[in-house]
Amino acid sequence: MRKVEKQNTGSDSGRTALGFRKATWRTNINSHKGFTHDSIDSLGYDWERIANPSIKPGFPLKVYLPQTTDDIVKIVKEVKSLGEHLSIRSAGHSSNNLVLNPGGSVLVTRELNKIVEIDEDNMTATVQAGMISAQLDDRLSTRGIGLPIIGDHNHITVGGFASVGGISPASHRFGLFVDTIERIEYVNWDGEVITASRTENPEQFYAVLTGRGQHGVIATITVKIIKIDKYTTVLKNNEKHYFDLPSFIKGAGATIRNPGDALYERGVWLNYPLPGDRSIGVGQFSAYHATGQTGWAKARDYASYTYLDGLGWAADHIPTEVGAALKLAGMLGVVMSPQYATVKNVEFFTDKVLDSMVGDPTRMFIILAPLDRFDTVFQSAYDLMLEFREKHHCFTFLSVYVKSIHSPYLAQGGPNDRFCELMFYNGIDNAGMTSAVTEELVNRFDDIVIANQGFRYMHSLTSSDPERRRKVDPNVYYSSRVPSEDYTAHQEVRDPQTTTRRIPFGSSGPEETIAFDDEAWRLVASLLKSEGAQGSIYVSASSPGKEAELYSAIRQLVSHHAFNIDFGPAGHAP
Ligand SMILES: Cc1cc2nc3c(=O)[nH]c(=O)nc-3n(C[C@H](O)[C@H](O)[C@H](O)COP(=O)(O)OP(=O)(O)OC[C@H]3O[C@@H](n4cnc5c(N)ncnc54)[C@H](O)[C@@H]3O)c2cc1C
């Protein structure tokens, strides 16, 4: 067994003492260059900022930067002794209010960035949870090994990925990132260090995976690795094009149901609005297969990806009008995907190309549906987006990225382990996308998912309605099986009977009188949020003590901000 003791991967120069070559991006992968993850400023935001650039920040009062598991234990114990809530933040790529804690405490994982061990006998890598997965993959690549599942973006951390799921164009073979995790070490809210795997503490293992930090802080992750040379292995893209939606749904559906020997695959349908309420739609599906490693194939890969990467760079550096033309050229790059690509370029394709078209604010809405519901879910969700664009003018372009997922984790012990991902990545017009429109849209989007027995990918915006969230969250099944640990202060959904209210609040608001029922909760949330969301109240409605706290907190907010809420009917008020 080859062991590597703790190695700081933060440095970027030279060969390390432990034998790794330096992590230099061999293909100069770029991504959202105008947006930084590691400034103090970024601590007040999550990815919601990309959808709504005028959103107000919600800065934490305290930030913890642990470097070791012992540090995490100390932090958790301190926070517990102070009776505080601790939010966990990796790089903040999520946009569902998961990493923010305005005025509170946030544990930031960026200094938990070391490789603990590479075990090439058992083909696993153990790393600290704040390690950036693309950086780990880059390090592994110097040994001809790599991660089976990696995100398409070069700042996602392994801890964040594990806490939401993790999908790639290889998910039809390897599943979610969490399906490739062998073991975790995490610190629960009592400050205990727990090692969990499929055989040791399995309930905790499954609950922490996709748990979005509700059950404690993941300190280290042991993940499967595979033999692969991602930088030099060129694949051939059997690409298909579609010029109307029914053909795309039919063609993409057929390919994801029967991927054959495709090693990586993904499809995309794009719809651009044209003047006069018209639009143009085009789709393509890329299925990457093994091919001969010829100089010609490698040259074509190099030329096309240098072009795409250059487009992204240029669109960010030249005047807006010219940039707009380049973004369209970038879109062409999506549709006319290069015929040859290295594995690395396949994995990062979306990020490179999306980068060249990011100009509008954008938002992701993501569904994980049973594969046999692909056609229905696609059509219903797409119709919903068209309806909202027409009625509220809240979207500019629409795009839907399609992948296939073969996941025992999502199957939840059942026989159906084949799913699809539908990622709506839409341009946002914030004049039309008011908070009320957003809330209505996500509620209806979630309803489509519920009607088709699917899940939402919980890092992207979901309804704030706890009942809907419970039905669409793949983690609820596993969380409800964890034996009696006290997660009350941290858990969003504890068990199917528990309802948790989460209310974003803002700085001021109009005067309103509303009754205290489910509709009222939604109204309060949307009214307060429309004034600039700056925080959240969490309370478990199954816990009477917390309910009292909630009411008094709301009353304070209400009196401070001139809201006037009637807490009837009788029985609700403490
Ligand atoms: C441009 C872009 C591209 C993306 N591409 C992909 C993709 O290809 N495939 C895919 O599946 N997803 C993708 N995502 C989504 C991404 O996986 C999620 O946003 C995810 O949240 C990881 O981001 P992060 O590491 O910044 O985690 P954060 O957003 O910081 O955290 C996510 C959640 O994990 C929790 N968490 C983080 N670290 C820990 C820890 N150590 N212990 C316990 N809980 C923790 C947080 O509390 C939070 O609830 C993409 C997102 C963006 C913005």
C-alpha cells in the first residue's frame, strides 16, 4: 500500500515532498472569472447572487476556519455550549440558503484541504472535506488515476459535493459522487468523531451523505478512485442534433435509457427568445466512446477546446456588445460540440462553454427523476418554464441539460436505481422574477417532481414549504432512520411528522394583516423576502419550546418592521 501522510495541497509550485506533481491546470480551465469564492465579501452570499446580483449580503458574525478534525471538535463544542446554530460552508456553490447564517456562526472548510492518504491497492483516496475535487483529480492524474465522478466546475469541494449528491456525465456508470464514497469521518453536534461506512454506523453514513450539513461536519472522505488518464485519453463524440423539442425528448430519452458502451454522455436543449414572442430551439446529445489515440484526434481536441476556452475568456474581457456576439458563438459551441475530447474536457465542457454565455443572471432548477418518467417530467417542467416566461417575462434563454444516473443511493433500497437529471439553467430577467413569482415557480416545479416520484437536487432553489421539501428531498428517507441523535437545532426535516418553518426575513416591509396558517407562512416569507432576505428563522413545529421562540421572534420582527400578523386561529399561538 502506498501511503501519503497529510499533505497541504494549497501550494501550486513545483513537485511536492510527497511525490505529487504540482496542480497546474493542463488545459487552462476557466470558470466565472468575475466572481470570487474566497473573499470576505463572498461570506455574505451563496450562488443565489448569480440569479439576483442585487441581493443583499447576510454576513456571519463569527467565522471558524478549522484545519484539523480536532479543530472541528473544539468548534462544535464551543458552539454547543453557547447554544448557537453553526452553518457549514464550503465554497458556497449552492443556492438554497444552505451556507448562510447572518449574524451567526459559520464554519468554513477551505483550510480542511489536505490529502490524507492515497491507497492504490484498495483504489481509494482519503482527503479532508474542504479539498477542491478538481484539484484532487488533478493531483491524482499525475499518477494515472482519478475520481470516477467529478463536478464540471473547478471550485466544488468534496465535502459540499458529498453533502448534496454529485452528478457527472459518467453518472450512468458510477452513480452519484456519494455512491463512490467508501467512508466518512464526521463530527456530530455533540462533538463526537464518528467513522461511518456502509458497514460501520451505516445509518449515520447514509444520513450524512446528501445531508447538507444537518447532521454534523464531515472532516474526511474516503472515495473510490479509478485508473484513468483524463488529460491524454481522447474520446469520440457520437453527437446527434435536434431541431424540434419532441425529437430531442425522444432521442435523448432513448440514449439515456440505452447508453450502450458510452463512457460519458450528456444532452442539452436550448431555447432562445426572438423578437415578437417567437423563439428558436435546438438540441444536441453527446455520447463519448473509446476511440483510437491518434495524433489527428488529439489535435482536433486541442484546437476545439482552445477555441471554446478562448471564447469564454474573450467574452469576459471585451466590450459588452462584442461579448454578446461571442456568447452566441459560445452557444454554437454547445450545439456543435467538438467531435474529439479528452476525458478532462468532457468533464469540464459545460463549465467552459457556460462561461462563455454567462452574461444574464442565471439560475439552476434541478430535478432527479426516475428514468422511466423522463419524457413526462421533461415536457411538464419545460412547459412550466415557457408559461412563466410568457406570463411574467422572468426568463431570457432556457436551457435543459440532461444526464443519466445509475444510483443505488437514490434507489433507497428499492429496485429502481435508474434516474435522470434535468437541469434547467435559465437566464433570469429580475424585473419579472419577483420573489412571489420565484416562490410560485419553485412550488409548481416541486409539484411536478412529487407527481412523478422524483427528487429535487437540493442545492438549487426549492420551495420553502416544509411539506414539499420533505417530499422532494432524497435525504429524508435516510435521516428518518438515524437512531435518536439530537439534531433538533440543526435539522431542517427530522422525520416525516415534523414540520420545520424556515422564514427568510428582511429589513422593512409593508403593513399586512394575515392569518397564521400555511398560506400565511408563505406570504410572510415572500413579503419579508421581497424586502431583501437577510436571514432565516428555523423552528421545529413539533417542538413546543421552539414554537414559543418562533412566535416571539416573529413578533419582534413584525413590530420592528411594521408587519401586523394575526396568529389565530386559536391553538397556534403559545
Ligand atoms: C458553476 C457550478 C457548476 C456545478 N456543477 C455541478 C456538477 O457538475 N455536478 C453536480 O452534481 N453539482 C454541480 N454543481 C452544484 C454543486 O455540487 C453544489 O453547489 C454543492 O453545494 C457543492 O458546492 P460547494 O462545495 O461550494 O458546497 P457549499 O455550497 O458550500 O455547501 C453545500 C452544502 O454542503 C454542506 N457542507 C459543505 N461542506 C460540508 C462538510 N464538510 N460537512 C458537512 N456539510 C457540509 C453545506 O452546509 C451546504 O448545505 C455546480 C454548481 C455550480 C455553481
